[in-house]
Amino acid sequence: MSTLLWILVFLATYCFMEFMAWFTHKYIMHGFLWRLHKDHHKKDHDSWFERNDAFFIFYAIVSITFFLLWKYNDLWIGLPIGIGIFAYGFSYFMVHDIFIHQRFKLFRNANNWYAKGVRRAHKMHHKHLGKKDGECFGMLFVPFKYFKKQ
């Protein structure tokens, strides 16, 4: 398969995952699986792990499934889709769990306009501790209203 097509499938998958993150968060995490997600908004335990972390497992299984379809069924498209889902998951983990929530103490001093905008947008979402009324948006395509010139 041509390299250009492979790259386009990877990029399309990565961008589609931004939509999936928004959709899952708005309609599933703040919907019928709120029970798993609510400890992310209001910590009700002493563990480093959250019930909310179960959502990572779901997307990991989807990504692994595409890798296996590529490996054992010779489905070429499975590899760029699997890598696209993995790359988005890794990006999400780096931005959301490490940069924003500081689950590991890295990137604490990032203070450029983009970093401040992402933090501000996420803080607006977390000001709502309940299931309803939380603004939902993706990780990369944050509304411009949260970015202020310095």
C-alpha cells in the first residue's frame, strides 16, 4: 500500500479519535457510565488510580484489535488505525493526565499561551462536579475563547 495512503489513514484516525474523545466524554462518561467517571471530578478514594482509568483500557483493546487484524488477517489498514488510536491515547495521557492533572510531576513550568489555554478550558469543565452541565470538548481542538493573548 502506498505510504501516502497509510499516513492519511493514520492522520484521519488520530483526528477521528478527537471526536470520539468528545463524544465518549459527553454522552458516555457524563451519561450512563457516570458511575465510572465521577471520581475524576470529585475524588472519593485514596488510591492513585481512578475508576475513570477504565476508559483507557477500552481504547487500548480497540487499538490492539486493529494491530491483530493487521498481523493475523493481513488487513493493511489495521496497522495505521491501531497506531493512530495508540498515538491519540498517548497524546491524551500526556496532556490530560500528566500536564493538566499532574499525575506525574512533569511539565509543571509550561506557561506558554497554548498551555494556559488548555489548562483554563479544562478548569472550566471541572468547575462542574456533577453529571450535568460540564462543558465537553476534545484535547487538541479547544475552543479559542480559552486562549488569551498575554
